[in-house]
Amino acid sequence: MSAVLKSAADSSSRTRHAAQLRVPATYMRGGTSKGVFFRLQDLPPAMQIPGAARDNFLLRLIGSPDPYGKHTDGMGGATSSTSKTVILSKSSKPDHDVDYLFGQVAIDQAFVDWAGNCGNLSAAVGPFAIANGLVDASRIPKNGIATIRIWQANIQKTIIGHVQITDGQVQETGDFELDGVTFPAAEVQLEFMDPAAEEEGGGDDRAGALFPTGNLIDELDVPAAGNFKGGKLRATMLTAGIPTIFVNAADIGFTGTELQDAINGSPDNLAKMEAIRTAGALKMGLIKKPEEMAKRQHIPKVAFVAPPVSYKASSGKTIEAGDIDVLVRAMSMGKLHHAMMGTAAVAIAVGACVPGTLVNLAAGGGARTEVRFGHPSGTLRVGAEAVEENGQWAVKKAVMSRSARVLMEGFVRVPA
């Protein structure tokens, strides 16, 4: 045996590495996102409670932090849409079927963001819960629609999922098409009940309002970033679905028809959007100083809007101006999203349905109960019930359709 091989063998005999953990899991697509789903009861005991053990397990599962930005040694896909995890259990809440906890895993940093929901993966929660015995059998019809009452534990809100059932099993295939997803599948309708945030920020009394500043349009003081000179910038900031900052595309040098490369391939544009996000987070009371944004990649979102014009989507399909009400592009985890986050879609619908917001004005103004917006991959229609009560706007629910499908099920292996 050569000296090199003998040295390696001797070293191996002295070192005993722990075996990999083998944990039941399901890899699912929900809407335009993908994530690893777990039943709480299947996790190792130390990972069944919040804390460092759980976070470290999920980080290693996804393959983060990854300075190469590839997630080659994990289940993640190195994008905000694919570095996601979900933990489900039978609900501890009255009149609910399942508790849904979402963890957004950072790509280049060692942390898991538990602050918000994933609207896209919400579509997969009902199907997973039914297939994995988390919903009482009496609530599942032989054929028809199963109405699953979901408690979204991150944001303490109710989501109602309407899941198609055939011969007592979740129907996953179908002819429902969703822009941003290549193949059709069965439709899952989601109702986000009372979706405005109830608690965000550093204990300031603005938390809980649909419009946390009390205004439909505010003026932000945005610092210079990249080739962006900064200065005063009009913005609509609201909390429905997920805290979101909306600005006019034209005010920041965009058209509203941009695709991913135009933003993600430009360090200046990325710096500009992050400067706006930070200024908005300060104004909304989500942070007290800009340095806190390093640990807030998931919340808030920032988006830019414009009146409808025809454009070519990322698939090459032409989206006609007459087929949409407004153009919207949104940032997620520091990058332009390839389609639209489900939670941001809720925010867009609510903004469009409240007269006087920047979203509403870009959509032509006036009262409405739904909006069809154009995003980089195509279009999406979302409904919202927004009402004005005692001079304050509130939203009862937002409704949209997604689809979901199991991609793989079995066990994940994670180094202990």
C-alpha cells in the first residue's frame, strides 16, 4: 500500500463519523414553488421543537449556506422558489384540520426565516395533509371537493384549501394551467382569510393595520444605491398576504415589463431594489435600523407596478395589454421572482381593490373585486374582498387558484 493510501486508511480507522439521519419526507410542487414537506411526528425528537437543532437540520437538508449558490449538496435549488421547507401536523386549533409551519431557508447565510408564509406552497398543504393522514377521514368525500381548514402558524391566519378528490384520493392531474408552471394539473383553490398582518415589527403601534402607516400612499426617503441617485419616492405599503412595498415602475426607471435577467443580471438594479425595500421596512416599522435587513430576506417584499402594455413573457408567449389590468414585478430573497409569490399575489389583489393605492391607480383606478395582473411568466387572476369600515380599510379574504403535485416521496438523508 502506498504511503498516501496507508495514511488515509489509518486516518479513517481513527475517525468515526456519525451516520446520516434518515427522515420520511415528501418533495412537492405547490404553485410556482417547490419544497420539502415533513409530518412533525416524523422528525427526530430534537427537531420537533423550534430551535437551533431544527434550523441546522433544515439548513443541511437544503444545502445552505452555500457560497457557490448551487445547493449541490442538498435538496434546495438555490432560488427563493426552491429553498423551502414545510412542517405539518394535526391542528391544535379548534375548527382547523392541519397546522402549517413554513421555513424559508437562506441560500448564502446560515439562517431559516420563520417570519412569513409561502402562498404557493399553501396549495400543497391540503393534498399532503390528506395523503398523510393528518385530516380526519370523515372530512374527505369519495368524490368531489375536500375543504381543508389550514392554520398558518407563522402568521397566525386561516387558509381554506379546496382539494379535488377522486375515488377517495387526492387528484393531482388535471387541465388547470398556471403561468410559470410548464404542465397542467388539478386546480386547488385557496382562500386566505383576513390576510392582513396582525403582528409585525418592533412593538410599534402600527403593527396590525392593513396600511401600517395609515396612508394609501407614502413618501419614502431612499438612499442612493448603485446608479440610483435616491431621494423621495412614492410608495404604497400594506400587510395583506405578506408585508409588501409597491412603487411605480416609471419612478425607478423601469417599464414593468422586465424579465429576470434585466434585474437579476444588474448589480445596480438589485442594489436599487434593496435600498427601496430597506426604506419601506423602516417606514412600516418592521425594523428599527437598516442593519437588521440582513436577517430579513423574506419580509418585506418589494414590487413595482405599471399600467398594462403588451409584452413577451419568459416562455415567449405574448401577453396582450387588453388581457390584463396591471403589470407587476416582485422581488423575493433579493432577486426578481420568475412568476409571482402567492403571498405577494394576495397583496397585489388587495392593493388593486382599494381605490387610491399605487396598484389601484396603475390598474385604472376605481372599485373592483378582482385583478388580473401580468408577471414575468404570464398572468394571474386574484380576487379580494376589501371594505372600508370607520375610515379604515380591511380585507376579509383573498381568493386564487394554484395547483400542486407530489414529485417524490420516501426519505431524505441528512448528515447528523
